Amino acid sequence: MEFLSGLDAAFLAAETDNMPLNVGGILVFDRGTQSDIESYDGILRVFSARIHKLPHFRKKVVNAPLGLVQPYWIDDLSFSVNNHIHLAFPNEEVDLDQVLDFASSLMSERLERSRPLWDLFVIPRVHKNRLVIVARLHHALTDGVTGMEALAAVFDLTEEFDRGGQPAAHVPEGPPSQLEVGVRTLFGVSDHVRSLISTGISAIKDLPDILVDSDREATLKSAGNLMFVPKRTGASGSISSERQILSKDINLKRVSKIAKANGVKVNDVLITICHGALVRYLKSHGLSLPDSLIAMVPVSVHGQSANRESKNKVSALFLTIPTDCEGWRELLLEVHEITDRAKALHSGVGSMFFYNVAEALPPVVLEVLFHAAAESEIFKIVPPAFNYVVSNVPGPDIDLFLAGNRLERVIPLAPVADGSGVTFAFVSYRDVISLGLVTEPALYPDIEEFDSSIDHILDGLFSIR
């Protein structure tokens, strides 16, 4: 009986019908000389033979009594790879726009909780001899880094693979007894109480140290970051379950040159183009624009200590970025400074702060809060905690193969938060950074405008480097 971490459980508890918390990606392959049937058959064989490397892909989640403690993983006694790898569009050739529409519909749906929380949809015939896999996983099962680790578990470095590979022997464990569940729940409630007290005491104790700095101006700026005020834009509002996706490839070397020339990080450049594109969108549509927007930037804390094994090891930076910078370089340098301050504050608070808070709160509390917010459509009135999300996951810089098919491109897919309606997700692979922009279409109906805005901002940054 293995309990989810508090953060993993939080993603389950926070999910609503209008806010499915699915992550994933659109993986585009060159089929080479393989037929569509050979490719699909090879993918089934590879996953069947290597699924033991992904043990939680064979487990399902069971809620603890009354949601007082974290849910727990148990083996799915009826698990079969064939129930999770599906053939889509088997009798027709489709183009990438149709793939994006299909992925949008998948991101709009909640995964079935009574079975393992993932699906792959293989589209064997895509224009120009391509094969596409649309991967959909619940956020409770993975974050960006663990998602990349999952790729490494099933991918090869060459097109050669063992078609006759057999899965490792696996005898699933039966579910725990009611007595065991009851005892673990009782001890879990007491753990929540202790964790809640210790987390609160730690936060209060550390706060004075965070704000102590020999530079008074830096101290005041740090305090300002602690007290960011959420603001509505003309596109803020409660979301529906509908999604739309825009994909775009950006040359990694070009972004790296911009970053190096200005003494900033690649991530600063990506945040700048997302912020700038969003500001341009709001202005072009005549929507209200506050003097600043808040970006939520997930931060990996993999490799740092935690009390429990977790599929999600992420924290977050909240960046209050002005909307009235005079030029793109000025915005880039401002983003860099704001990000550095936020990182210093984040380090002071403790990178595991959000993780520890999630451990302390019973899942039922989060579930009640998020469902109440969704049902009341509160974000039609109240500003969201942040205006947009920017995530960036570094991927491999070498070719990868799956069942003999060469991976050409990865388009990341991430959930959209209620009240915000827009998420920018980046993944680098080889010499390309791919953007998966996911929006709620009622709030952002003209998603294609972001494409030209990003080009415009990149050209502007590159010309002044």
C-alpha cells in the first residue's frame, strides 16, 4: 500500500470537470520504411516489453476514507497495455492541424480514475510519412522531468529494437484490507496535524531571515515579491472544459544567442516572448490591461529531499512583470532581474515549501475549495492567482527512436488553470525548442495571433543583441 505524496494528491483533488489536469505531448515521428501497421505493432511490442520500467503505469489510484489522507496506489489487476494504447484515424491520412484538434479534445476530458492514469493514441498515417503519438497522462502521475524519464525508459538511441522482447514477470498485489486502510488513515490524520503545525512554525521562523539583506532596496523588493497582488485582464474569467492548441518551433541556437548577448538565461528569453505576446494580444483585442501581469513558472526540485516518493517534485515562482516596458530588450532585462529576485526569495522560503504545504493539507480541503470555485464561477469576478503559466523542460540533444521510428518533434501539452485560461509549455529536443500553447477558446479565441507575435518579439530581440 503506497500513498501518493501530498503534491501528487493535490493534482487529483484540484481537478474539476472544467479543469482536467492532464499533461502530455504530441510526439511526431518519421516512419522511415515501416508501414503504418508495422509501426503500430512495434510500439505495442516495445511498451509491453518495457512497461515494468514504469511501475506506476500499471497502478490505479484509490481514495482514502473521506479524503482525510492522501489516496494510495494499488496494482490494477486487469491491467493490459492494449487498454491504454489506442489506434486513432486508422483508415485515413491526416495533417498536423487535425492532430492538434484531436489532442485538444483529449485535453478537454478527464481520465478515468478506475484505471491507470494514462493513454497513448497512435495516429499511424500523418502527412509526409509521419506517425504521431498523442500522450495523455494525469499530472498526479508525472511532472515534466519524470515525463522525460519515462521517455528514456521506452526509447532507444538507434532504430534497432527487439521485436521479440518479453515483459519481465510481474505478479500484481491484491488491494489492502479494510483494517489496513483504516489504521493507515488514522495515523495519516495525525501526520497531517503534525505536518501542518511544523510547516506553519517553519514559515514564520524563516520569514525574518528572508527579508534581512544588507541592501535595503533589495530587501524592499523581496518584500514586494511576497505581497504580489493578482489582477484581472480583459481575458480573465472562469473556464470551460474546451481547449485549443497552437504549436510552434523555435530555433534553440537563436534563443541561446539572444540570452548570451544580454547576459540572461534561456528561460528569461522564453518568459519575455510569452509575456510580450500576451500583452500584444490583449492590446490588439482592446481588452483591459493592468500595469503588470503575474506569470507562474514551475521550478523542478528533483534531487532535493522529500519525506515521501513523489511523481511531482515541483515548486513555483510567481513573477510580477510590468506591461509598459519601452522595448523588448528592456523587458528582457526586467524579466531577468525579477526572476533573479524571485529565485532568491524562493531559496529563502525553501524550495520544498509548496511540497510541504501539500503534505499538510488533507485532500478533501483542496477538493472542496476547487470545486466551489468552479461551481460558483468565481473567476468571473475575482482575479486569478496568476495570469499565465510558462513551463520549460529541457530534453535530449540527440536522436531518439521508438520501435524503429525516429522522433522528430515533441509538442508539450499542459493543463490550463481556472481564471487564467492560457499556458505556454516548452520542451527542447535536439536543436529546437517546441512550444505547446494551450488556451481556453472562449477567453482566447484567436490563438493563431500568438504565432506572429512570438516571431515579432524574437526578431526584435535578435536585432538588438
